[in-house]
Amino acid sequence: MFDFARDNLLFIRKNTRWIGAGFLLTLFSSFGQTFFIGLSGNELRNTFHLSGGEFGGLYMLATLASAVTLPWLGRTLDLMPGWKVVRFSMAGLALACVLIAFAPNIAVLALAIYLLRLFGQGMMTEIALTEVGRWFVANRGRAMALITQGQQVGSAISPAAVVGITQLSGSWRAGWFVSAAAVVLIGLPAIVALMRIERLPHSHEAKVARLRAARDWTRGEVIRDPILYILLAGTLAPAFIGTVIFFHQDYLIELREYDPLVFAAAYPVMSIATIVFGLVCGHLIDRFGALPLLPFFLIPLAVASAGVALITPVWGIYAFMLLLGISNGFTFTLLGALWPEVYGLANLGGIRAITVAAMVLATAVGPGVTGALIDAGIALTTQMLWLAGWCLVASFLLAFAARKVQGREAAQSSD
């Protein structure tokens, strides 16, 4: 364990610039994540006189629009340096933070949510995973594990920070103004400065690249590849299920009569587990590759989903958050390293934009579909059992897809 920690610290020291850039990108993606927007959910509903279902529908439509836009915007990473993409993406994110605070009507609110989801959750994540995927080869798993911790840090500290700002100022809007200032004054200059110098993989990494990266597919080939949709059937489950839980956390708290503070106190458990198991996953990826891990990474999420449905005492919250953290650690790291092994590096920006857009789409559909089912009388706990079943079935599909990808790459190499 000591050697493992020392090795990681040495790796970070040698690659501080690029790991730091990726970490900050995922950290600032927090402003567009569901958990952050949900902190102002009650105030937004009250301000615009929206019911829970109406707000969920608006959120879903805005997120769907961002998912449709993302494949085209993400293509810019294949056409220009990443730091230039950061400049307009973070400017858009700051604008969205201001708009949501100033929104005079529902139309502007919808535009603000659209921009938050597009530039926050979408482009910040897209830039981080694409650029780091290109910068690192032999240690891609470890690099992904380290940079994705930015989002975990954001989810651990931003709720308390927003609540504190709101209490001190007396207005929920103040948190959004502070967020916009942080993006412009801290995030944007720091990330651009770090990314201006590209990292070139070392010679031994080039050898690993030939083993770990597939041939370079075009976006058109990827869209026509049936394996893509089998992979998405499994890899989208964490985004869908995680968003459902966080979006409906007030419903779950009321249903189980939990203390909201007890629920909030469980977030650090998830964050710590995500960090630890993200590093474990990174080590496994660097040793075995991402494809062999695919059939197993949804198992903790299946158990977590079943736990939400079946465990009613307060300790069940912490068990769920622990399992969700394990799942998130494997998911964030694995999906960061997976796509170069399936579709190569040359068009990674455009290809990853498709997969990130699909992830954003899953986060859009989740609250809308589950909210409609709740209104139809199907309890969230029952739905969570269905979602646990989805994870189990998807694990078998991912095992099939992994074998197919490995088989066709072996055939390609032998030609």
C-alpha cells in the first residue's frame, strides 16, 4: 500500500500540469451537474410556480437539447487545441450561472439550464476525458482515476459552500453569482495556462499504444457499429441511476422520514469511496486494460439499487452511498479509458462527444421517466429494483461486447 501511494505521488509530481488541468476541468463541471442545480431546485420551482413534474419536464427538455448539441460542439476538440475550446466553453458556463440567477421567465430559465448542462456537465467532462486520453497511454487508467476526483471534490464541498453562501447572503441567487466569478477568475485562467503545453507520450508509451488502442475509426463508422449501442446499454446505467437518486432525494427522504442532514452527511462517504476505488480501477486498467473489466463494473451499482429499494433503516443511506461510490470510482475511470481501446485516438474528440451526449441524454431521461412513473403510482423503490435488474442484464451484454471488440482487433492485427 505504501509503495502504491508513493508511486502515485511520483506520477502526479512528474505530470502535475496535465493532471491538474484534468482535475480542474472535472471540478468545474460540478456547476452543470444535477446535484448542484438541484440545490436550488425548490427555490426555482417556487420562483416560477412550477410543480415537481413541470420542473422535471423542463429540466429533461433542456438536458435533451444539450445532448443533441454536444456531438457537434465536441468535434471542435479534433479541430483546435483543447485550451482554445476551454476558453469559449468556460465563458458559456459562467454566462449560464449568471442567467439562472437573473432569469425573468421560464424561457430564460430553460436556456440557463441548457447552457449549464451543455458547458458544465457536457463540455467540461468531454474536454477532460478527451485530452487526458490523448496525453497518456501506458498510465491512462491512473491518469483518469486522478482527474475524475475533481468531480468528487466538487460534490463533497459545493453543497455545503452553497448553503453557507445562501445563509450569509439571504438569497439563493448569491451562490450562482459566486460560481460565475469562480469560473471566470479562477478556473478559466488556471486551466488555460496548464493546457497550453501539450504532453507527448514517451517512447515506451507508444509501444503500449499499439496494444491498447484500436485502429482509428471515423465517426460515421462508429455510429454504424452495433457494438457501440450494446456498450451504451450498459455504460449509461450509472448516469441514469445516479441522476434519478439525486434528483428524487427529497422524495426519498420524505418517503422514509429521514433527517435531511443525515442524508447530506452521507455524501462524503460516497466521495471517499469514489476516490479510493477510482485509483484501484486505474491500477487494474493499466495492468489489464479496460475491456476485461467491463462485465464487472455494474455489480456494485446493482447491489446499491436493490439496497435503496429494500433497506429502510437510516444506515441504509450510508450503505447505498458506499456502494454508489464504489460504482462511481470504477465507472468514471473505466469509461475514461475505454473508448480509445474500442475506437482509437485520431477522432477521439468527436467519438467521445457521442458517448458523452448519450450520457447527458440518460441524465435527462432519468428524472422525467421516473417522475412520470411516480405520478402514475409506481413507487421509486419499486423502480430501483427494476434498475438493479437492468445492471445485471447489462453486465452480460458488456461481456459479449468486450469479447467482440477483442476478437475484431485480434483479426485486424493478423491481417
